[in-house]
Amino acid sequence: MNQMRHFFHEDEEPFNPDYVEVDRILDESHSVDKDNGEPVVYYLVKWCSLPYEDSTWELQEDVDEAKIAEFRRIQARHPELKRQPRPQAGAWKKLEASHEYKNHNQLREYQLEGVNWLLFNWYNR
């Protein structure tokens, strides 16, 4: 701390360079520039080491092209989801004990209760 006092004043916090590094792009928005009528693209940027609530809208030219390409690749995915029909409500049975998982782990009592609640709601809509 003594060495840090030489670089920063007592009330000044050091700047984290992660705060200006794009972690990921969350959304895209298109609008029109009021001055010249040209289209403008904004990206909702989640910054490294900052929570989602501190995400900001940034102009396309201010965002790394690699992050934009990653965002577009993720948005273009079409996962193959298989819809399973819901079982009959009468087929639901409460799980009395946990299955054994990797490394001989089992669900805790409150976790088993949560799984039973989820299953009950799945069966009973």
C-alpha cells in the first residue's frame, strides 16, 4: 500500500483496464442519424469485470469487429430442439432419494425438494 500511495492519491482508485474491454455483445439496434439521415448501428456491450447493469450502447465503429462477428455467429445458431410431450399428471411420482452423480455426489435435501417441485409443475402444467 505504501508504494501505491506514490502512484495514486488517497481518495483515488486505480483504473482497471478491463473496464474498456468488450466482454460480449448482448444486442443490436438500428436507427437513423438525425443530422444526415444515414443509418446507424448500435451494440449493447457488456464490459469485462463489470456487471450486466453497467452495459452500454456503443456505435458500431467503436466496437471490435471480432466481437461483432462472434455476436452474429451466436445469433445465427438454430439449435435442434426436440419437443417432448408432457406426461400425464397421474404419472408423477415424488423422488424419495437422489440419484448418484459423478464422484459419488448426491443432491442435498433442499435440492431434491426443488427437483420434486419442478417435476410436479412439469407434470401438472
